[in-house]
Amino acid sequence: MPHSFGYRARTRKMFSRNFREHGQIRTSTYLQTYKVGDLVDIVANSAQQKGMPHKYYHGKTGVVFNVSKSALGVMVYKRVRTRYMEKKVSVRIEHVNHSKCRDEFLRRCRENHQKNVEAKAAGQKVVSKRQPAQPREGHVVEVADAKPLTIQPIPYDTLI
């Protein structure tokens, strides 16, 4: 048989629904509000074939540049050989979710701001830069009544 390179080739697992998530799309999917500039994850939902993105964009994160009645314009960066090209993809809202990629960053910003406010009130300075995990401090384990123990090998013995 000839090799297939169709639009949905090799997407058996990619476009399949998860366990206990088959059937109709939840109503909450349609009640999400998207604005221009929002970060969204493109994840194709195979329950709706209309407005489904190409398999390349499945799992990619992009920025919303256009909002219409039932679809979003999402700008995604695509690697083409040595450069990254801006690709504008029109995707229905069933195939996008709000991205959580900035949540951790925004949480850290709030914590750092709070630390700076407290340090300023106390007249101190606080370092809010992230530090890599440092090696643990060295220490000596002291045991009560510890005597050196001489260890010798057991003599070789054949049991034949």
C-alpha cells in the first residue's frame, strides 16, 4: 500500500478523547471568555471536527490576535529550518484552553512584591532572584561510645 501523508495522518492517539471524556463537549467550554493578547494552548478536541487545527499545532501555545463569534485567531511560532516564523491560525474555541504557563511567574511576582514591602517596612533588603539548588551543608555525625571497627574478609571456603 502507498504511504499516507494526509491532513490527519498519524493522529490516532493525538486526536483520541481521554478516558471518560467521550461524548458531547461540556457547556463550560463555550462560556470561556477570550481576549486579544491572552495566551492559549491549542489542543484539538476530536468531538468537533469543524475548525480543527493541523496536527502540527496540537499542544502548542500561542497568543490570541483576533476574536470572532465562534473562533479565535491564534499566532503561533513555527520552526522552519533555522528560523521561527509567525503563523496565524484560525481555530474554533472547542480546540483551545487558557494557558497556565504564566501562573507560576505571576505567583512569584506577587510573593516577591509582598516580601519587598515587608523588607522595606523593616528597613532591610531582600534578594528576590531565584537561586539554583545549593549543595547541602557538610556535618559530622557523632555517635556515643563509637570505637573503630576492624573489618576483615571471610576466608574462602569451598563446600564441594
